[in-house]
Amino acid sequence: MDASAARQQKAAGPPPAIRITGLVKDYGRVRALAGIDLEVRRGEVFGFLGPNGAGKTTTIRCLLDLLRPTAGTVEVLGLDPRRDGMALRARLAYLPGELRLPERGTVRQLVASIGRVRGSLDPRRRDELAVRLDLDLGRRMRDLSSGNRRKVGLLLAFLADAELLVLDEPTNGLDPLMQHEFLALVREARDAGTTVFLSSHVLSEVRRAADRVAVLRAGTIIAVGTVDELRGRARQRVEAWFAGDPPVGELDRLPGLEARAIDGRRFSAVLDGPIQPLLDVLVRHPVESLVVEDPDLEEAFLDLYAGTPR
Amino acid sequence: MSGRRRQLVAGPFGAAWRAGLGWSVVFVLMIVGTVAFWPAFRDSTELGDMLSDLPPGLLEAFGMEDLLSPAGYLRGGLYDVVVPLMFAAAGVMFANSASAGEEDAGRLELWLAQPVTRQAVFAGRVVAVLGWLALLALVVLASQLVSDAAFGLEIADARVVDTVALCALLGALYAGLAFAVAGIAGRPGPVLALGLGLALVGYLVAALFPLSDVLEGWAWLSPWDWALGTDPLVSPAEPVRFVALATGTAALLAVGGIAFARRDVRSA
């Protein structure tokens, strides 16, 4: 980077935590990522949603330089993962989706080994995390259940004191109590200024943790926004009880109303679009009650994944 | 060595301790068991008569031309096939476990996600494997020297040192081959198939080519010929033999390291 570029960057503030442009990844003839553009801001918790096989892990492994992109660019904390991989990985911590740990030794020994490779280890923080995650540091690695192995991965990630946490399906195999503790750790990390990139197919987890989300389908990002924005893109269920007969003609002419049903004085439909035209009709007629069901993120997600992005 | 580098060596070295112990026990049993029969073999006239009836080509192929001398007995019983083949197999298996095996199991990812280069992780595993081969060489050397003294097999220590070192270097060469294949492919199947397969092919080339007038001049193609082509149990090995094996190993390791740094890392 030359001096003028450095000055411009300083004036514009730090680069985003993650900036992905036109990322393509092919495995032989199979295209896993078909041109992803994504930007994750510093200090936010970013949910990366998608069903299995959508390309979440492939994207994450490109961030870590475990995979080499077929095309496109990846920038993490302002660094190129391939050229500056070592410096970059000193500033981030990663929890793989398929976490495979050594079989030898105890949890404490593994944590110490990783500490030696990272160049630092805070024993007080280690012990605190072990207590919070209900993890026995003296247990032998080969005796750990899959849930406890996940806890080891979480402990290593949150122990790293990193600027960026990249967590791939972090709560796989954790019981609800530990999932709650995990969300608390994520919130604490965000409050401390850490950026969290959280890949998951568990919607409730993302809904509770993430500031913004991206939805990935078949290697393409089909929606990016806040949880509320994403929810707003989903279809709403509408039910109105009229004092008299429903104004069928006017309702039929309204755009975006699907699955219309009239049962006596009750009208119900699924609204796909803005609600204002419907409200304009309703205010001209005596309505006894009106129910508009706010879609949850799951509905939004399923709509998007079904191929009807809005 | 920094704590980081030490850890990158100590981890894979420690992970192989069971295999290292197993190979050590087998080597010791093989050597002690073979040398223990030397006094009976030396004093048996029937065996001498039987060997003299076998075709010279067969005796040469299996290193049994001079089976009643100490050097001939050791060569025929241990150092013509068994010990170098065991070193080659150990080298391939140690290298496979430390590289392609770990990658295939998804366990490399944990280390590659840390602030280290891929080359450093690869190099740490290479040093660990070479360390085990060196340790095995010491075990073989010690058990050979002790057994020789115990059972009255008279052979110069320097000849034994040369021979064991050449066998260990042959093992290192095949470990280098395994690391090269692992660096390129990252899968245990090709590593084991090519590593062990080429070790056997190398032995057959070195053993059988000299029996053919046409192929005799090509025996040098085999690393086995580089290591044991002139009998190091009888006469001092030329330095070029050590250099050739070490250079070949270094070249293969370089290929593996470069290939590993340039490709995708496989996940579990």
C-alpha cells in the first residue's frame, strides 16, 4: 500500500472486518460459490445463514486461507488471507464446523499447546471459560463427548482475545443451557469490540445473536440485512373480521394478496408486499378486528430458500 | 527454537510415540533374534553344503552369497531386505500419519488456523518424522552392536554404523516421497500406495537388475542401489551414497512443502 492510499484509508477509518468481492470457488466441475459479495462491519455480530451445502463453510475456509478462491477477492481485517495469512490468523480465532481435535493428552495440555503456537495464554481467562462452559480441563481428549469437544473449540476461540471470531456452526451438539452461555459470550465479545462472524443453520440462534444476517443459497447470497429487515421481506398472514360482508371486489383488486379465503364475515390472506393498500381498503369499511401476524425469521428464511426472495 | 516451532515439532512427534515404540520393539526383536542364531549357523556344516547347492543367481538376489561370514550372515538375514524395507515402511507410515492422515481426519485445520505458515506446519511434521527415523536408527545400531558382542558376531563397528545410517537414510528418502505425495494430494491412499509400492519396486530393481546383462547398468535407478549397492558391511561406503540419499530426500520434501502451500486444505 503506498503512502497516499494509506492516508486515504486512515481518513476513511479502518477497513471492514470482512470484504468479499465476486468470490467464486469451484471443486472440479462443481461450483460451490457462484460470486459472493459481502461486507461485514467492525464490531458487529454477523449471521451467515443457509442450509447445509449452501457454501457457508467454503466461504469461511476461504477467509482462513484453507481454500484458495477460483476467482474474486477476499480481505479480512484489511489483509489478504493468502499473502498475510500468518499476521491475519494472529488477529482472528476460528471454530471449524467439523471440529476434529487431537486424541492425545488432556484438554489443559491441548489448550497449552495452542497457547504456545499463538504465543500467549491467559490462565485466568482459560479457567473462567472452563467454568462457564462446564468443561473439565483435566479430562482426556479421547474421552470427550462431541458436545464437550465443541466446548473445547469454543474455549479456544474465546480464549484467543481476537479482533474477529469466525464461528462455523458453533452450537452443534451443545445443550440448551450451553447455547445460552454461548450467546452470552458472543454478546460480551461484541461489547468488547470484537467482530463475530457466525455461520449457522439454527435460526433462533442467529435471531438472538446477530445484528445483521446474510442468507446463502446454492453458493449465492440471496439476502443481506438486519434481522428486522429480513423479517420484513417475508409474507405476512392477514385476518380481518368485518361488521358486514367483506368488500370482495375491492379486496380482489389488491396486489400481493395470496391464498385469499372468505368465510362469512371473516377474510384471510397471505400478504406478499406492502400493507398500505390493504389498510386503505379496510379503513373504508367497518372492521371489527384485524390480525396481522408478523413473520418470524424462520418463515423469512424458508421463503428465501424456497426461491422467492423479496 | 521458538516455543511455536518447538510445539509444531513436539505435537506430531508425541502423537507418533505408539508407532515409534512398536517399530522399536520389532526392530530389536528382529535383530536380536537373527544374531542369536549366528553361533549355531556358523558351526553348521550342513547349511554350508545346502547353500553351495543353490543357484548363484538366487543367492545373489537375496544377498546370501556369503552367508557363512559375519558380514554375509548379517546382509542375508537383515540388511539386504528386512531392515531397509522396515525403515522404508516406517518412513512412509510415519510421514503418512503426520501429513495426509492428519489432513484426511480433519485435524490439520486446528493448527493451520493459528498464526503459523503452512510451511512451518509441514516442516514441523517433517522434523518429527525424521526425528523418529533417527531414533529408530539409534535403536537398531545399539541392538546390533550389543547383539554382535553378546553372540560373538565379529564385524567392525564402523561397518555397522555405515550400514544402519544408509538404511535410515533410505527410510528418510521414502518418507520424503510420502511427504511429497501428501503435499500434492493430501490423501492417505495415494501416499501409502506410492510410498510402499515404490519401496518394493526399488528393492526389486536393485536385486534383480544386476542378474540381467541388459538391465544391470540400470540398477542405479533404485535408491536401494544408492544405499547398499556396494556392500557397506564389507567395505566403507562412499560419501556420495549418503549425499545422494540426503539430497533426494531434501528434493522430495521441497516438492511436498511447495505443493502443500499452494493447494486447498482438505476438510474432514
